[in-house]
Amino acid sequence: MKTIYLCAICNVSSGNCSEDCAFCTQSAYNGAKIDTYKQKDEQIILKEAYLAKQNRASGFCLVTAGKGLDDKKLDFICHIATKIKKEIDINLIACNGTATIEQLKELKKAGIGSYNHNLETSREYYKKICTTHGWEERFQTCLNIKEVGIKLCTGGIFGLGESNEDRISFVKSLQELKPTSTPLNFFHPNPKLPLPHKIMDTNEALKWIRYTKEKLKNSIIMIAGGREITFKDRWMEIFDMGANSIVIGNYLTTKGDEPDRDIQTIEKLGYSIAQNCQ
Ligand code: SF4
């Protein structure tokens, strides 16, 4: 029986980011109307971690806005990770941007089992969607994650205006990294973002999930942001294409479907929900 992994995400710090990623509502350049805060209250993060466990998520991801880790962020993520680990049996993922080997070692000691850092798109197309930092830095962080022995979670976003060649190149780079899990997002338009306000065609999106799975047979293919608006009531077809994981609950700055409904759908299809991460 096919097993589906569920992952919940927590936006530890939101918005006011000094980077200019064209797809991101948290960039100060884009001026999107979102909730902004420096650091979520510890008790709220713990509550969200308990809720993730209750919703049968095997992973809980601690996300911070910004280009990369600094001492303050690193201290806080280590602190909150240690606290969660003491109380809840759940795989912790950190997603805090570019990170050095030393920083990643600290996170590992604090109980972080996986690190998410997306390549986002192809090396060639990246400069069209971000000018304040480079794709190579992202790739290097992925290499650092592997070097430290934390599970690598890296993927990206489809529907940013990239060509099919870009998509092939992006997946090829993922193949080089052999990630444990590959989150695939589908662009969620926002009037403030400097990209065409276009939702990817459902059949096209399904085709690229299948393509990615074919090239990354051993990776967990996780469908993340944009699932609801891209696939609508056909979202369960993602599993036929080889996806075996979804993000449940809300995303960083957009709302997701009710976890209960997603779980019911998955079980009705005859799939089981994973108890733990591999
Ligand atoms: S993707 Fe990350 S680095 Fe880029 S603008 Fe958003 S929060 Fe900042």
C-alpha cells in the first residue's frame, strides 16, 4: 500500500525580507499585504507542533524569512527545536535560508533531522526571479546539508515563467543533489508580485510532477504551496503521478485546505499515512 507523508510548516518569522525574490510575498521589494512579525511566540510554535502531530504530520518545519541564518536565528531555532523534541515525537525540519557547515552542525545537535533549502528553479532562469543573491549559493547550501549528514529537502516552484528547458535543467540539478525529499510548489499569483498573474494549467502541472518523479525515483515528492489553486478538486491525481507527500494546513502566507479533509481523501483512496519520516 502506498504511504503518504504529511508535513506541516510554521512561519517562525514573517515578511520584511531584504531579498527581491519575485515569487515571494515576504520580500519587502514586493510590498504584498501579509502579516509581518520578527519572531513568533514560543508557546504558539509549540501549540502548532502539537497540532501538526495531532494532524498526523510526520514532519514539522520551522521556517524563517530572509536570505540565511545569522547567530540570533540560529540560537532561536536551536532553542525551540530542543524544546519541541523534548515534548513531541516528530521529525523537525529547519528552513532558514543559506547556511554554513558550522551552523548546520549546531542545528543537527539541537535535533533538526532535515533541512529545506530550495533551488527554486533552473540555474539559468534564477537571475530573472532574484537579483540579490545567486543560485550557486543555494546549491552550495544543499551540498553543506549533505556534508553534515542532515537529510536534504530541496525542490522549487513551477509556473514562474520558466521554459520547459529551464524545468528540465532544474530537475537535472536536483538529480545531482539526490535529495531525501523534493518539495514542488506551484506559483500562487498575488497582485503585488512582479510575475504574470497566471495559475499553471492542471494537466501541465501533473505532467511535471510525473517527470520529476521519473527522474528522482528515490526521493519523496512533496506537493507544497499552490496545490489547492492549481489542482482544485483534481488534487488527488498528484498521487497517480508519483507524489507521495503533501503539506497540510496553512502555508507561509496563504491558507491551505483543512487537514482533516485531506486525510479523509487520502484514506478513501486506500493509501496509508506515514507514522514517521524515513
Ligand atoms: S524566498 Fe526567502 S529570501 Fe526570498 S524574499 Fe522570500 S523570504 Fe526572502
